[in-house]
Amino acid sequence: MDKLVLAVANIRMASDKQAGSVKEIEASVEQISSVIQNNSAAAQETSATSEELSAQAISLKELVGQFQLSEE
């Protein structure tokens, strides 16, 4: 009977350790998910900014192209 009680106690301790590890993994996955969402938002913002800068560069090139420099 003592062996059975000891085995059940060992199983309970191992189960508690595993439950603690699972909670740590869940917290880590949540952090990774948050970082991925932040990175995705930053990438979208960067893409939008890049497109706007490209459009502005084209516009600036067209404006500068209107100037004529005299040759001396």
C-alpha cells in the first residue's frame, strides 16, 4: 500500500510540474504572438510609408524636370 501511495504522490508531483511548464509555454506563446502582431503592424506601416515616399519622389522628379538650366 505504501508503494501505491508513493507512486500516486510521485505522479501528482510530476503532473504539477508539467502543469507549471505548460503555463510557462502558454505565456511564451502569447508573448511570441504579441511580437508577431506588432511586427506585422510595423511592416504594414513601413510598406505604406515606402509607397508614399515613392509617390513623393516621382512627383518631385516631375517638378524638378520642369526646370531648365542654362549652359554656359
